Amino acid sequence: MTLNSGSSIYFLGIGGTGMASVAGLCAEAGYRVFGSDAGVYPPMSTMLADLKIPVKTPLSPENVKDLSADLVVIANVLSRGNPELEAVLAKGLPTTSFPQLLGDLFLRQRTTCVVAGTHGKTTTTSLLSHVLNELGEDPSFVIGGIPRNFPRSFRLGKSPLFVIEGDEYDTAYFDKGPKFLHYHPTHLILNNLEFDHADIYPNLEAITSQFVKLAKLVSDPRCIIANVDDEGIRNVIKQAGVSDKVTRVSTLGITAGAQVKVGRHSAVPDGAGGQVWTATLETNALGNFEVKTQLSGRHNLANIAQVVGCLISLQQRGDLKNQLSGSRIASAIRSFLNVQRRLDLLASVGGIDIYEDFAHHPTAVRLVIEGFRAVYPQKRLVIAFEPRSASQRRNVFQQAFAEALSLADRVFIGECMQDQRIPPEQRMNTEQLQKAIGSKAECFSTNLDLEKSLMAALTPGDAVIFMSSGSFSGVQHRLAAHLQQDKKNVRLHF
């Protein structure tokens, strides 16, 4: 791929988080960027507008009738038969995917830190980027969410360091391999591994094989930061033949001999509906030091330990211009403000707290609930759950979701949009999910029905966590607004 400064790049499907971020990165690098999508919505629409990147909507062959571009980047949500895509292909313009573009233009020549795993990628990528920035390293980054410590989900920094979220989802209709195989990892965080993405992977073994390929891309196995307390990751490094060479992180404090280990930890309320977790990190390179964080749950202590392991790996390879210390790392971690939609407190009025979380996998649901319970055991915990992702709309995780959601006091199950591409016998059945949870659960055919029932059921002392990888039809924000407008009521009525 040969592009010069000022070359034009057209992003077909520019509105997704990854596509929009890479488009913004290209604009910062001096390329002429424009694109189209079926629809573009905040926050990506706002970001693209701020960057003065022209966007055409909806998708249509008319958008590219007179298109003259040096390269067309095609989003992985588009497939053959899409009219605008077919028009692009008919013109014979050179095409690529955004992971391939990212790897070729930005990552191949840099010191790249790739964060991979089933859970915690976005938080860990954001945290590592933030800590490096606080340490004065000025990294570039691309994050698959909205980080609160930065104005955008991407940045082109001045240092050779580049931090990127390594997504195992497929790349494009013409490249069914995972995105992360394009990212040229110098350092690689392997956080955890479970079965996920049931729409493209038949089983855990299929995902594991892709992670093994990723691990083998790292030239120095010592630069692989592996969570050795996770069975899935132990299998990856074993199959890659690097078990005794990686930087070993004991994120649960289980494995002896790890270079980084989570020690004693505790959690308390912060007095404003949030949490403060304190943990001792035991490291060979930096000694033991204490960290405090607003991030909730032991899974986030695991994310922090992985970041510390990566920082040590960077220092040992000579990739940092500034010297590390436990106190400087702890200070940077304390100032981390997380990513949007990770147990966000939307409202706290009349003794009722409303939170929003992205939880997309049964393990993530369980960890969020357990972390909240550890800090607020006295609250009645209500979970509003919307099965929205491709995997959630399949029944492969139905029993696991039932077990995780059963840890709450009340469960309100929202609408599960039908995907006709999923065979009926493989679809999530929310009525069966409700029965598996028991009498504490209710399921609803529409999110509006859930909203009415939930508003009538809440009382002071309740905490409600909305869990969805989608919008949940805006129920959480309407409920938060209702609370704030009706502060005098001790019980809500729809």
C-alpha cells in the first residue's frame, strides 16, 4: 500500500467506533479523509464533524458516482450485495480494511502495545494509554470506546509508542481473520480468554488458535504479558510454546513465581455512589506498591496488574524515555476516569441509584454484580438486561446468563431483537431465561413495557444497573431524568 501525505482515503461505513477513529487518525496524519454510512450517531458523528470530515448518508451508489480516491476502506459490517459497495468495486478502486490500513500506515514502524482478551480490552487500553501519557511518554492510541481522560478515542502522539485494542472479531467480508493479526505487536497483553462471538467462531478452540497466531507475532516472548491465572491464556501460551518465557502476571494472586501479582485488596464506597478499590501490587522489578482506583471489581484489579506488567516490559526493552516507579504509576492510576458506559452512575436521587454498564458476556455480568455487591451489600440490586449483541441473541450463553443474573435481587429482561439469520432453535429465549432465574425475574416483549414496570417497582435503597451493548431504547436515561425531575417522591409512579 503506497500513500503519500495528502492522498485521499474514502471510508465506506465510517460511523463505527473503529472506522471513525482510524479515519480521524488518518486526518491527523495529513491524509484527505471523507466517507459514508447508513447513519452516523453521537459520539462518532460529533467527532467526525469536529474533525471536518465530510460524511454522506445514507449508503447509496450515488455517493460514489464521481468518487476519485486513492484508497477505499471498507467496514466489516458491509458485505457483497450492498449497492454502494458494489458501485465501489465496479469502479476498480483499490480497497482495504481498517485493520490492514492501521497496520500498514501506523503500526508496522512503531513500538506497538496490543491489548487482547475476551474481557477488559477497552478499559485496559484506555488505562495503559493514560498511564503512559501521565508518565510523559506521549503515546498514540486507538480505543474501542470513549475514554474519559482524553477528548477522543484516538490520538497520534509524538513518541514511537502506539497502544491499540486487539479485537478478535473478523476484519472484513474479504478477510475473515481477526483484526488483531494486522497489528504488528511489539508488546502483547493477553488478559483472559473465553468462548465469545458465537456468530463467527464455532467453539473456544477456534478462538484459541487465533490467539496463538497473535502470540507468535511477538518477536520477543518476554514482551507477552500473560494472565497466568486464566486457563484460556495458559492454553494460548502453552500452544505457542512460550509458557516459560512470557512476563507472568498473577491477576488473582494465585500463581506463584509471577513477575507481577495482585496482593491484598479491599473496597469501600466513595460517598458519591461510586467505589474506591485498594490493592497491593507485588512486582519483581519495582518492588511492592499500593494502588487506589475508582474502577470496580477484582477484574479491574486484573486489568491494572496487566498494565503494570506491560510498563515493566516496556522499560526492560528500553522503550520508555522516563524511569518507572511504583509511586508514579500509582498516581497515574488514581487519576484514571475509566471509559464511558462502564458502571456509569447516571443519577442518584431519593435513595435510588441508576447505573449503566456495557456488559456483553455472562462472565462480565457476573463480575460487575460481584464487584458492586462487595461495596454495597446493603442495597437491593436490580439488573435491567437487554440481550443485544450477536452472541447474546443466541442461546449458547442462555444458561450462563441465567446463573450470572441470579446473583441480583431483581432482574428485568428487556426486548431481544430477532435476527432472522439465526436458526430458531439457536435463538435466545427470554421466557426460558426468566424461568431459569426464577420468581425474581420478569421478561418483557418491549423495552417500553420494561420501563413501566421498573419505574413502578423501584423504592429507596435500590440500585439499578442497566446492562446492554446497545442503547436499551434510552430507558436508562429517561429513568434517570424522571428521578431528577421528581426528587420529592420516595416512590416512583409511571
